[in-house]
Amino acid sequence: MLFSQHTRLVHVDSPLGPEVLQLQRLEGREELGRLFSHELELVSSNPALPLDALLGKPMSLALELPGGSRRYFHGIVARCSQGAGAGQFASYQVTLRPWLWLLTRTSDCRIFQNQKVPDIIKQVFRDLGFSDFEDALSRSYREWEYCVQYRETSFDFVSRLMEQEGIYYWFRHEKKRHILVLSDAYGAHHSPAGYTSVPYYPPSLGHRERDHFFDWHMAREVQPGSLSLNDYDFQRPGTRLEVRSNVGRAHAAADYPLYDYPGEYVQSQDGEHYARTRIEAIQTQYERVRLRGCARGIGAGHLFHLSNYPRLDQNREYLVVGAEYRVVQELYETGNGGGGAQFESELDCIDAGQAFRPLPSTPVPVVRGPQTAVVVGPKGEEIWTDQYGRVKVHFHWDRHDQSNENSSCWMRVSQAWAGKNWGSIQIPRIGQEVIVSFLEGDPDRPIITGRVYNAEQTVPYELPANATQSGTKSRSSKGGTPANFNEIRMEDKKGAEQLFIHAERNQDIEVENDESHWVGHDRTKTIDHDETVHVKHDRTETVDNNETITVHANRSKTVDRNETVRIGMNKTETILMASLQNVGMGRMENVGLGYSLNVGMMMNTVVGLNQSTQVMKKKTLSVGDSYEVSVGGSDDGSKITLDGQSITLGSQRIELTADREILLRCGQSTIRLTPGEIEILSPNVDINC
């Protein structure tokens, strides 16, 4: 055949067909935890192959092994080009990369919550349509409450997560696919068939008929001997979270420590895992063995035992952590398909007793400054918080969530004052726009540091007309309208200064010691319903001018002991109807000058026992119509004593009535009237008719 791969060392299987392209040269590189890259130089008898028919499509190479088996190199055509031809053949260049490389071509901003890192990684793979992966992880991993892919490619996102958790990957190649294997221990690795033990032969012996190594190089380098991490958990602020992991080496200067903060953990066991992972990644650089040879069946991720090396302690088991391949096949101008080929590999190995971890090399995204977000919560709620006053938000860049209580983790809110059961607190409400900062710039560690208004969440006072007003205005919840609020407002306009306080319902003020009020001018107080004042000790009220009290209905006043009322001048009391005064014991009235009592109609005075009236000088009793004095019967009798120069009784008719006796006495003369007789006694009696 003019153009055939039948006798070639490496066969090309491309989307264009089995005999369209042939390999002329291969240079490849693969590592644990890194993307492989194979650069192919291909030839074809067709000088006008459509490159788009290759680009993004799978392609595989089949390398012939001793015994008739094959080793495959499978990948995605990431790049292809065409150069100047070589004789009668056209020249093409192809770069093969793993399907994972396609994740470098997509980026996102996305939040993952309450998931373990392996689950996050597999979800990213599946969401992008990839299923050729295998979980060979041996340990359990913590659940991340909050993990953010932020302005980074999906490849960088999964890579940095794997590096942090101590997970790495490698690829197992088949004819039609390559499988990504997630690994964290040697249990995920094996020796390929026929390569459990690979011998070393010096170049001079020329054992080219058998796969072997012909060059060996070992290097050791001083590395830090320990690593300490620390972090802080606000839910356990007094808990010490510092952890340390050590790796002992026998050489000098092997115990220098590393320290880092924050370790991105809140549980000590997680911190211990991260510290151990990081020091193990560093210690993978302590010793490296590089072997060069023609062992065609061994690649990155394989185990093998070196044999026949002169230094006996080096005949041990190794893990291949990196490999470089070079294949050269002669270009044929003839049509018989014969010709020579060369294969050479250089393996980067570590001792099987040394744990492998990838060195962190993926940049961690940093949020360079604060962002704003909108507070969210369940449908029908207006405030959504937890016992720490935290809230949840929807970031403007998040296109995956539904703007509800599942949009983010709980975020702490900065307050003006925060103490132990004291301070200030204002819970951001659903719909409000808040300012979110990030501790250490880490998108996984948000904290709310402020709030801002926008065109929907507007300011409480009309601006700029009320630019001199400041204060705090709330909104009743649930179901409050603009008319339902509490408010403290200050007006600083010159000449119209005001402090305004509005309580939508109740206002309670507690003063544990003294309280004083000073009002420079008038004070008006209106109470639409009842008022109760309870003074537990004394009360003094002073009115320097007039006082007016108006009670539109009834008034009741109770004094449990004494009451003293002092009026400096006059007192006027007007009672439009009746007045009733009950005095339990005695009553005394002292009037310094005159006393006038004016009753418009009737007046009735009732004295239960005795009554005594004393007039120190004159007393005038004027009765406009009739006057009657009635004294009830008593064995003691009744007495009226009138002392003075004269007593005048003036009337058309005067009647004195007594059941037993009437006695009139003047000096030595008396007139006695009894029911049976009239007796007149006097030194001289004149009767004029």
C-alpha cells in the first residue's frame, strides 16, 4: 500500500479514518495532578485536510508493546495546524489534551453549599457533559458549608479544591477514551502488565531488545520539616484551633517550621488533614529519581520496581509522578510501509513510601474590594435571620440561584456596637441592598459591612429637599405599609431644629435613677385614651404662673392621709350641679377675714350629734320668708343663750310653744306659763289696758 500504518510502531486513529494520518514524531508530557500534552507531527497524502474536522474531536495513538499488546494515548485535539509538506506528503501538527483541558475554556461564578469537594468536582464534570471519570478516593472528606467558584475557569476551580484537599488525578488511556482517576493514596495505582519490575542496563550493554532503563539520577533537597495552621470559629471564639504536622528527616536543617493563617477550617481534625496534606506536598520534593529508558508500557500513575541497579538501595518500588515521551518514526517515500522507529521516555519518580500530594499552584481568586448583594429569604417572609443575626443574600453575579433562602450561606452582619448581650442591632431585611466584604479577599468568607439605598429601596425622606434631616425610620412587619413605622428623626435646619420620635404602637421608657426634662418654651401633651401616673415616693409640682385643669367627665381624687392646700389669694370654685363632701371625722375651716356662703335655692345642714356655732362679735340672721327652728325632745332640754344689750324679735306674729313650762325672766321679775296656770312675780306689776 502506498500509505499504510500496518508495520508502524505507533498507529494513529483519527476522526478522518485509520489511514489518513500517520505519526512522524511525538513529544508528550504527563504528570499526576496536571494536564497532559502530546505534540504530534503527522503526515498525510492529502494536502487539503479540513482542520475543523479534527479540532475538538478525540484522537488516539496505539503504541506497540512487547508481546503484541498495545498502549494507548488518547486525547482531544486542542490545536491543529498545517505546515510545509515533506516530499510527497503534507505535514500537520496536532496537540492532544485531556477532556479536562476543555474546562480551561469555560468560566463561571457559582455557589456550592453543603457539599463535599469530591461531589462538587463530579457535579462540575457532569454539568459540563463529561462522564469519563472514576472515583478512587480512599478517605472521607468534610462537607463545605459554602464554596464559591468566582471569576475563574472551571479547571482552576476544581484544581484548587483538589490541591487543598490533597486530591490528585491521572489518566487511564483506552482506545476510544481516556478516564480521569481521582486519587488520594497508593491504592489507586497499579503496575501495568509486564512491567511489575523493570531492569536497569548501562548504555554500553545495548539491551535494546528489552524494555529497560539506561540512565538514573537521584536528587534530594532540604524541605521544611513541619507546618502549622490556625483559624478562628466565631461560634467558638475561645477555642484554640492551631494544628501542626511534622515530617522527620535524618539530615541537618530538616526541622524548619512553616506557619500559615487562615487554614480555612473550623474543626481541628480538618485542620490536621490540611496541615498534613500541605507538608506532604512539600515533602514530595525532598527526593526525586529520574529514569531514562525505553520502557514503553510505563507512564504517570503507574507503580514499578527497579531492578539490577548497582546501588542496591535504589532497587525499590517507585510511583511515576511525571513522564516525558519521544517517539520518532521515519518518513517513507516508498509504498511498502517499512522503516525504523525510536521510543524513549524519561520518568520522574518518588519512593512508594512517600505520600504524593500535588503542590498548590492554582491561583485562588481574590475579591478585590466590597460588593453589593440583595438580602433574600423564603417566600412570604420579610425578615429571615438566625440566632446570630445573620442573613442570606443573592449576589448580582449569581445566575444559578432562585433568590431565596438557599441562595447563600448565613452571613454575619457588622453592627455599630457588638458586646456580650449588649450593643446595637439592625437586621437587614429581605429586599434590602447590602455591602458585602470578604475576609482576606476570600469569596468563601463573606461578611456584611454596610447597607445602601437604590432606586427601589429608596431613602426615608425626600431628598435633596430634606437634606438637613437625619435619623432612623423602621417599618412594621409583617405586612407593614409606609404608614406603619417607628422613627427617630432630627431636623437640623437653622431656626427649625427638631427631634421627632414616633412610636407606631407602644413606647416604654425605663430610667433606673434620675430623669430631668427642660423645656425652654411651651409643652403640649395629648393622650387619646387613658393616662396612669404612679409615683412611689414624694411628688412636687411647681407652676410659676397660672394652671388650668379641665376634666370633661368625672374626676376622682384620693389622699390616703393628710392634704394641705394653700392659696395665696382668692379661690373660686364653680359647681354647676350638686356638691357632696364626706368627712370621716372632724372638719375645721379657718377664714382670716370674711366668709360668705351663697346658696341659690335650698340648703340643708344635717348634724348627726351636736353642733356649736361661735360668733365672737355680731351675728345677723336674715330670713326672707319664714324661719323655723325645731329641736327634738330630750330630757336634758334645749337652751338658747343670747348675751347683749338688746334682743329684738320683729314679726306680725310670734309663737312660743312648750309642753311643760315657758319661763320669761328679767332681773327680779318672772313670768311662768304652765299648762295649768300663769304666774307673774315682780316687785311691781303694772297692767295697762
